[in-house]
Amino acid sequence: MLVTAEWILVGVLIGLPIGFIISSVLSSRKLEDLDTEVQDLRTTRQLLKDEIFKLSNSRKPQPRKKRNYKPKPRNTRKKIWV
């Protein structure tokens, strides 16, 4: 009975660190993927904030250049209807 208890204790002492190492390796991959996704989302958010700020602070459009044309001469005489 004592030999069985010792083997169980040895199995627990060996299995516990190995199980911990395996679970940490598997979860670190998932954590790395989530971190990269968070960074991508933060970058996208910052770009969108910059674009909204740029659009909200837009100035008036520039006026057109002055057109060079001669005005038509105005007829100052009154027309007489007959």
C-alpha cells in the first residue's frame, strides 16, 4: 500500500509541472494572436480618428479664380413701344 502511494506521489510531482508547461505553451499562442488583433484594432481606430478630425476641421473651399471676360455693354436708352 505504501509503494502505491509513493508512485502516485511521484506521478503527481512529475505530471503537475509537465501539465503546467504544456498548458502555458498552448495558451501563449492564443494570447499572442489576441495581442496582435488588439494592436491592429488600435491602429485602425487611430487612423479613423485622424480622418474624422481632418474632415471636421476642413476649411471653406478656395474661391475660383477671377474670370477674364468683357461685360456686355448695357443699353441705357429706353425702348419706345409703338
